[in-house]
Amino acid sequence: FAAFCIFESYYGRPEAVAERYCKAYVKEDWKKTGHLSDLPKNGYATQDEYTTYMKKNAVTGVEDYQIKETKENRQIKIESGGKQRAFTVEYKTKTQGKNKETVVLQKQKRQRLLLFANWKVSSDKMIANDFNLYIPAGSTAWIDGTKLTKNDKIKDDSDGLDQYKISLFEGDHKIRIDVPWFKTYKSESDKGSTTISKMKVSQSGKKKLDKKMKEILSSYIRAAKEEKSFSQISGLFEKNSKYEKENKEFYDDLKEQLSSKDGYKADQITTDNYEGKYVISGVTGVVRGTLSYDYKVTYQKEDVTVGNMNGTVDGSSQMSAEFVYKDGNYQLRTVNPGSIWYRESQ
């Protein structure tokens, strides 16, 4: 027990930790300074990353140093309830002359040897503890080659974005994002909290989205021509959508355009020459798409003098839609099917 007490007095005290840290710093022994620092144990702020950071940012060529605890620094212990100690390190280098730096030590929750206080040099100055990454829902993300896990994910109000919060060293980081149906996103210059945007759809993703858009357009036209109620196509949309009123208004407009009245009756409606364009919003994570198309309507017109007359109308229009990634797939959120008009009076 006496040996343990001696160990604690001369080795575990914050003053002793600060001394060992400074000695290792002067020798540029970053492995040891890293061991004496309270680096986050999250898999991203690794010892290798720490060494790289120190080689880039640390003061080198220190010739002499002296550790002091001023009255101001001593006050930190009182204000923090004894959980922090601060020391002023005065040092000199060949190139910069005399300088001074404050080294803060943080008392760790976990004790050493189950008995003694465990003091570590604070890494707050070099660690961004609130690095927030906002990415489209359903994405997989890597930072500096390490895959983000569910433990790093936090809840967010937007159902189109996933939010991750992790601790990283300050500076630039390599970010990779894989999004279903979109090209892999890579960046090497993002700093701080980042929202991933400017995603580009892949060729296979465009084909899948084109197919979805064409199927939706076909269902809309068929239902509107048969003058079905909106409830009969509501199954196309995500469940419990708050955009139901907006979607119903667009559908009712199309149904009005294709209705049989005023002596007109649409017989056949065909569409072709499709051109789809898609973008994923970096703010909401929602995929926005447009599908330009040509249409042809064959119809009958009732004439009081000669009876029914057949006619054909050609035109072009554009459908717009939004999708959100849920339950492993892109689900439809909103649709504006565009305008299809065949009555000559208009």
C-alpha cells in the first residue's frame, strides 16, 4: 500500500503527468504524448492520425522549458471542481525565441489501477468533438477510410437526411459517401460540420428512376382518364405523407383535363420520347426528378350537324416528382404529372 501511495504521489499527480508530457514533446515522441493525452476512443481519432497531426502542427526544436502553475491557472481547479488543472509552459526555440503555452490536464472518469486518479492532457484544442456530417438517408459513409457505424448516428428531424456526430482532429479529412442509385461521392477538403450535396445519379440509377417515373405517369394517366378518385392511386406514395393535399390537387387537375365532357371524349392517350433528369438535395436528402415527354391524344368530338368526329392532338409536357429513401428503397413523395390538353377550344 505504501508503494502504491508513493507511485501516486510521484507518478500519478497532474504535475508529474505534465512533466512527462513536456519531456516527450521536446523529444518529439508523439507515441508517448498521444498515450498521455485524452484522445477519444471512437476509432476515428487514431494514434496514427494523432502522429500525423503533431508532425504537421507541433512546435519543434524546443531547447528548454519550465512548467509553472499561476494563480489564474490554479483557479481552474476550483472552478471545475477539481477535474481540471492548467499549467503554463514557458519554452524557447532556436527560431522563435521565448514563448509560452497553456497545458490543460483533465481528470478521467476511469481511475488507474482502480484506486488512483487518472490525469490526461486535454486534446480539446486539436479535436473537433462536434463534427456533424449530414448525408442523404440510406447512405454509407467513410471518413479517412474508417466506416461510420450506427453508434455514430443520431436522430434528426429531417427524414431525408442521416446525421452523424463524431470526434475528429481539426483539419481536412477524406470523406467518401455511397448513396443508392448515385455515384460515389469523394472529397478531401471538407472541414467542420458538413452537408453532402451535389450528388450525381449513376447510369444504373437513372434507368431505375426513369422506370419509376414512367410507371407513375402511366398510372396517373390511366386513372385520370377513367376518372378514378385520388384514393385509388394513393398507394403509389409513401405512407402517412403530409403532402397528400398537394398531390390530390395535381391529380384532380389532370383528371379535369382528361375528363369526357363538353362534347369531347378521349379515346387513347400515348406518351413517348422520355427524358429524365435527377438531382439529390444536399439540404433535405430528397431526390428531385423531372420527366419530359411527348403525348398523343385521339378523341371524339360531338358535332350537332354531322355527329361524332374523330381527332388527334400532339403535345409535349413535363412531370416532376420527389422521392425519399425509406425502408431500403426510394419512395414517392410528391408528383406533378404535367398538363395534357386536347380540347380545341383551349
